[in-house]
Amino acid sequence: MVQNDRKIIAVGTSHGTSTGDDIAVARYTSTGQLDTTFGDRGKVSTDLGTQADHAHAVALESDGKVVVAGSTHDPAQGDNFAIVRYTTDGKLDTGFGDSGKVSTDFGGKSDVANAVAIQPDSKIVAVGTSRGASTGDDFAVARYTSSGQLDATFGKAGTVSTDLGSQSDRADAVALQSDGKIVVAGVTSDPALGDNFAIVRYQG
């Protein structure tokens, strides 16, 4: 992700010696140096309280705050969507969710966010995969308010799962139309044809 000032934000995973896998964020200047005004000399690691916290996507809010999406592992629930928001200088945003962090369970064994986008009204849309008991992996979409609560006006209490008819449906990208509709792209598996492009559009 490239900011308007050409600084570069990269997200992923860092393996801590005691905390396991943590969400990792780094910001670089336009010349490729770590930006020392962000986090701890350009880097931030965030433990969500489990041994497996992974970041897969990042988006920037209009005020410059950094929204990271991925997954966190709950021993009882399996993987859940994870959303973390940072201030412009790399601190956890305490006005978002639980001290900057949100975990969302779709009810599946493996709920993983692969992409995230910010609506013009500052609501956050995260998309990925939820593993249903009978339908396999389904498209999963969650929408949050700017304060990190699930948006009760969207789907079923803020979440939507969509089965495309196969045991392997995975959402990898999201785009927002000017009319507020949400376009999600990914892959669905066909027994005869193999993996196919999959596009789903939701009402905003």
C-alpha cells in the first residue's frame, strides 16, 4: 500500500519467541528506508493473544489511519477474522474495537480475511473465507463501523457468508462501487472444470 506522500506500508507476520505469530506492519519512506516516525523505528508487531495472528491486507482511511485485516486463532472457535487499526504514527488506535483490535467469528472452523476496503462513510469492509460445517469454504464478508463494531445494518448482524456451490469458495479481493455496492472477487472450485473466477456483488 502506497500513501499519498509516497510512503509504503507492508503487512504480514512476525514470529515472536513467546507470543507465536504476530501481526507485523512496517512503513518505509519513498526511498526505501524504514520510516522512524512510525511505530518502533518503522515497525510494529501486534499480538492478539494467540499463537497464530496473521495479516493479509491493508487499507488507509482518509485521515491516514492504517487498517490491517487477517486472522487470529481461537482454541475453541478456530480462526477468526482479525481487524487492527493503527494511528498515523503506528500506535494501536484505542478508539477502535478492543484497544485497537477486533476479532469476528462467522461460526466456521476457519474464518480468514484476505482483503479490506474503506467506504466513503468510513465503514470498513473485510472479505475472505469462512468454513461451514456442510458447505465447505464460503465467501465471507464483514462490515464494521468506524469505531470497530459490526455494522448491524449489513447482512446478518454485520456479516454475510455466501456458498457458491462448491466445497472451496475463497474471496481474495474487494472493490466498492460509486453507488455503494460491494464487489468481491475470488475463486470457486468446479469438480469438472477445476478452479474458476468467482465474482459476487452485494447491496451496500
